[in-house]
Amino acid sequence: GPLVRWLKVNFSEAFIAWIHIKALRVFVESVLRYGLPVNFQAMLLQPSKKTMKKLREVLNDLYKHLDSSAAAIIDSAMDIPGLNLSQQEYYPYVYYKIDCNLLDFKV
């Protein structure tokens, strides 16, 4: 009983901290990629699985002018030491996935 109550109370605090860290990562990555002054808008999008590919294409078309080297990085399988692009997708815009399916445990 007390453990379940403690988990319910502290889950919200941990989730809020996790979302704040994601927001900080978006801000820092935007400044590192595009420089100062800061001029961007962060958005949360939840597309369906059917529209994910189309959304990715539209976003790439809209923001490909921000990073012309992104197309070369996406198309080629480069292995740059320290960059670790093979495990992470790179787009001309800043993208971080937030997986809120916390009840779907993958074993």
C-alpha cells in the first residue's frame, strides 16, 4: 500500500522532470545547430503510424534549407567517430521522440 502511494506521487514529479529535460535538449540542440540569436518554435506532434512517413517528408521539405548537409548525412552511411549517427536519426530540424507508452514494456 505505502509503496504504491509513493510511486503514484513521485511518478508525476519524475515525468515532469523528464519532459523538462527533453525541452532543454531541444533548446540546446537548436542553439548548437543554428546559433544565436535564438529564433525557433518548439512543437509536439502526435501523428498516426500511417501519416508518420508523410509528415517526415513534409518537414524535410520545409526545413531542408536550414541544414544542407543533412541530406548527405541521411543518404550516406557515414561513421564519424564521436558523432554516432548510426544509432540516431538526423534531420535538418531538431527532433526528439517522446515515447509515452510507459505501460508497454519490451522484454
